[in-house]
Amino acid sequence: VRWMMYWIVFALFMATETVTDLLISWFPFYYEMKMAFVIWLLSPYTRGASLLYRKFVHPTLSRKEKEIDTYIIQARERSYETVVRFGKRGLNMAATAAIQAATKSQGVLAGRLRSFSMQDLRSIPDET
């Protein structure tokens, strides 16, 4: 549980870090403070990640639990519909390609059969 709390808090820190790096990376000792913060999060003595998780993350997730569950259900439904739609589209493309290949090969086959039959007729001597 402690590692789960750490990784959730660290992921949130990394997400906010991308913005803060652009805005305040010029601040003196910024990178040193970032390292100290990560060590504070990770340290078993300070249990910084557990403290932040229990104080901020867990209450926020508890308040928004119904919204998160609704979003997950909607995402699941949309993903199923998307897979079905792309599957149908892929099957239609494959069927179209197979039909085009079959019609092209029939034309080639018919042309070859005609050329063979014409050569066969020419090789027969005239008996008139």
C-alpha cells in the first residue's frame, strides 16, 4: 500500500513537473529542491508520499468516485463501439481488396486462356 501511495503521488508530481519546469526552472536551487522533494516522498522515515496521499489525493478521489466510475463505463462502451466500427471497416476493406484481386485475376486468366486457344487453333493445319 505504501508503494501504491508513492507511485500515485509521484505520477501526479511528474505530471505537474512538466508545467513547472517550463515556468520556474530558472529559480535558484530548483532542481535541488525537486530532488529533495522526491527523497522526502520516498523516505521511510518521513513517509511523505503517504502523508500527501492521505491528506490530498484520497479525499479528492473519494469525492469524485462516482464521476470516475461513470467515465470508466463510458470509456469502456466507446472503446467497444470503436473496436466494432474499425473491425467492420477492416473487414470491408479486406473484402473489397479480395474482390478487386479476383476480378483482376479473372481478366488476366481469361486473356491467357484466349491466347492459348488462339495458338492452339493456329497450330492445327488447314485441310481444305
